[in-house]
Amino acid sequence: MQPLLSSLRRCFEGAVPAVIATCDENAMPNVAYLSQVHYIDEDHVALSFQFFNTTRKNILINPTATILLVDPVTAQHYHLHLSYLHTISEGPLFESMKARLAGIASHSGMSDVFRLKGSDIYRVQSIEPVPDTSPPFAAPLAPSLLPVLRRSIERLGACQDLSSLLTDTLACLAQEFNIQHAMVLMLDAAGDKLYTVASRGYIHSGVGSEIGLGEGIIGVAAREGVPIRIGHCATEYLYSRAVRESYLQNNASIDLEMSIPLPGLARSGSQIAVPILHGKQLIAVLYAESPEEMRFSWDDEDALVAFSHYLALAIKSLERRSDLAVEPATRKPVSKAGSKPVDVCFYRTDQTVFINNEYLIKGVAGAILWKLVRDHNALGRDEFTNRELRRDNSLHLPDVVDNLEARLILLQRRLAERCTSLAIEKIGRGRFRLRVTGVLHLREAAG
């Protein structure tokens, strides 16, 4: 009985290069190394198409091939007998292979040579273990991630709000999965960019930083809706941080979002980005990285995908519950004579807020903060609910698809990092308090 293709996934990591054998119309054989063999399912694999070479010519003439795979742990060899089906040059599978090839190319110093032209799809006709290639000892078994996944899901199930869910998500990655550098980025209402709401393991949190769909490994995973895993440092997939830093250095006038750089390691040995999907709807992206090369395996990817599916359900559940609070009572203004003045400037064009001439936030979170400080000054209010924000037409909030709770968490964490005079404190389900420790001077600026 031949082995299942899924039992050979360790062979697809690229630790030992695969070899492909083809023949031309005259049965002349050709043997070459392969950059990448990608597992699709139990019956199919994809091979990287980079050059129009002898292998490619042979396949177009005689669409059969045999590849040699080697298990990097046991040294067992396998022959896979394949039939060529077709080539794709776009879509999730192609982008995933393109990203992995970029890591291989950077690792081998061949970035200028290794460019993926397409992903060749093959049907696996048979799998043949090569006799006498397995050592006389049993391969060490990797620790199972199922108990880790179970403990993590049980922990997340106890979370009562989105803030604690995000915090515990990153804590589970660190304490259970031993992933010390990670972040969660939510999709904004327009659906064209992601914004960082939580991170762990970095000097700077990067909360509020943004990245467009299709940018780096994070943006590509979000756009294609598939996990992407890279085992070696791939410069072009470091979520455009180098481009942003160069832009900051060479431009005096700069977009406001550039003042919040994305967090990240100076050099990532391994990266993995997993879209958080509710059905087919993209909610967010879970990103993790490590200075260690080949840190994330197929098993890690499987576990993190399952983890992200539960995370999506939890986010949706908490999102529905966050608007259930009753309206708070209006409080009378509190005298703050002698308190330190706090200058709050609002630019309506892009809903940007500056506090004491320093950039804080923009967009939906900026509009929310401007409403809170105006109500505080005019009505003496300091307690608010998610429901009233959702119903306030003056805010021009996007549809419910945009997670209001995530925007409030973003605002809360930006204030905690950048402002000592304002703070947002959660006081119950769907209810929060604006804490003000100075006299607010509000002004709306043109532009």
C-alpha cells in the first residue's frame, strides 16, 4: 500500500532539494533540481516554473515526470510519478509559491534569477518509496500541536471583550506555541488596507500602523485569503518596512500614516501570515515571525489556520455583543480650574487628530475621538456606549462590517502610548469612559 501524499509533507519544506526527471520525444532523459514542490492535496502537487529550459520543453512534449523527494529527518527517498495538467500564473496558490520562492532566492543569493513565471499543476499517479533508503531507527516525533490548540481555544473562549481576546491571542502564541513575535491587523471598512490593533514582542507596538492589501506577506495573504509561509528572509516580503523608512528619510512632507511605522524584526528568518476569515469574509490577518530560519512547519500552519478560524468566530460573536449596553446618563461638567490645558486639533478632511501639536490618529478612530471630546466639553459627558456611536449619523461611520470595537481598542491604545491627558477605560459591556485630566481646548482646522 502506497503512503498518503500528506504523510510526505515534510519532504516539501525544501531542506533537501527535489529532483525531477523528464524525457523528450525521442525518450532522451533529462534530470534537474527543483526549486519548489508544493503540496496541494492528496492527489496534486505544484512545481515551480521559472525558466523555459529542457525540463519545460520536455513537459510540453511529453507531460509525464518523476520527482525524487527526500525526508530530511529519516532520509527516506520517494519517487512521485506525475502527469502534467496545466499552469497558473495568478491566484492564491501562485502567490503562496511566489512568496516561498522569494525566501529561497534570498537565502541562496539568487534573487535576480529566481522569479516564478507560473505554478505547474500535476496529478500524482503513484508514490513509490525507494527501498533501502530509510535508516534503521525511528524518526523522532514532533510534539503534537493539538493539545496546544485545545488549550488556546479554551482560553479564548473565556474572553468577554475584543480587547482581552486580542491580548490573550498573542499571549497564547507566546506561551503555548512559543511564537514570541506576532501581531493582529484588522481590515478597514473600505477593504483596501489593514491596521494594526495588537502586537507582542516588539520594542514599539505599532498600533495604528497601516498596510495595503497586496503589500508584503501580510497584504498578499489578506488579498488572496490564504496562509503564506516563508522559511528564509525575503526582503521584498518584509511588508514594505524598508520602503517606508526610506520614504521617511527622503521626504520632508509626508503622509500622516507614515508616522506610525509597522512593528517588526530587523531581519526575519521565518514569516507566516494567516488570514482570519469568517466564511469568505476577511476580518483580519494574524502575522508571526522569528529570527530563526525554517521556524514554521506545515503543522504550525495547520494549527494557526484552525486557531484563526476560531478567532474569527470569537471576533464576530463579541462584535454582536458589544452594542447591547443601555444608554448612560449625562453627567454635569466638572470644574477643572488650574488644570493643564490640552490642545486638540481636528482636520475634517481625513479625520485626523493632533494633541498638543503631535499626531495621534486619523480616520474612523479620529472621528470618534473628536465626538467624545466635543461631548465632554459641551455636555460634561464622560461615559459613552458603542450603540450610540453606531447610531450617530454625524460620525459617518462605515457599515457594520467595520468593527467599531476594534477602532475603540486602537484609539485606547494610541492614547495610552501617546497622551497622558486623555484615556479610554472600559466600564462594562459596550460601555466606556473618557478620562480627561486637563482642560480641553478644541479647534477644527481647515485642510
